[in-house]
Amino acid sequence: MKKFTLTLKKSVFFLFAAAFLLFSGFAAPLDHRGFIHDFLNKYYDKDEQLSTLKQYEIKVTNTGFCRYRKVYANGKEEFFSFSLSRFKSVDFLGNTLRGELVLHTKNDDVIVQTRNDKAGAIDSMATYMVVPLKNIDAEQLNELHYHLKEITNKALASGK
């Protein structure tokens, strides 16, 4: 019985060692969408709009859409969405403490919708989306720009 358990322990050890060696030899692919999603949520400036904004939501979906939804205290909702494959450029207006990230698209590719507004529901298109950010430096913005460009380049290479 001791010989059987020793053989079992050895085989389990070698199985784990082989699995470790197999998976450590491959680099995990960069998840650009996940990086962008985490980045925008981490540096989002909710303090600036705290009195008027009830809720916000920023998502980057698996299908490559960037979605930004704001719900105000008065019930008004604003929704912005665009495909990251249509990304053109990025601007940052502000300083390291607080500013606005402006994501430009190639054409009128940003879907803009409002609901529960006194002026009525509005559906339109825009060429950019603005996201307020705080506590960010130039190196972090360059990294965000890199990931946005990589998604655009992959979409161009695949023909989307």
C-alpha cells in the first residue's frame, strides 16, 4: 500500500510540474478591452458630479463597445456608446488632478440617447464622448491610448 501511495504522490507531482511548465511557456494575450474598462472605472471622477449624478456606469463589452451611462438625481438618463473599432484619437483637457478625457471617433459613430428629460427623449449621433477623470498622469494616458489603438488596429486587420 505504501508503494502505491508513493507512486500516486509522484505521478500527481509530475502532473502538476508538467502543467506548470506547459502553461508558463506561453505569454497570456493582452486583454485590451479589460484594461480600458478597468482604467476608465478606476480614474472616473464621480466627485465632480456628486450632487447631480445619482449613478454612473462605464462598460467595455466583449464585443468591443464602450458604453457610458449617467443617471441624474432628477431621473434624467444619458447614454453614450461606440464601437472601439471606430476609435480615432484621444484628448485630455485638464491637469493631473482633474480633467476630461475626450474619445474621438472616425465619423458620427457615438450613439447618444437621453431619457426622462423635460425636452423629451433624444436619439442622435456624435463624433466624440467625454469622460471625467481624476488623479491621472501623462504616462497612464499614453498607456490608455496604446490599448485603444491596438483594438483599432486589430479591427482593421480583421476587416471590420
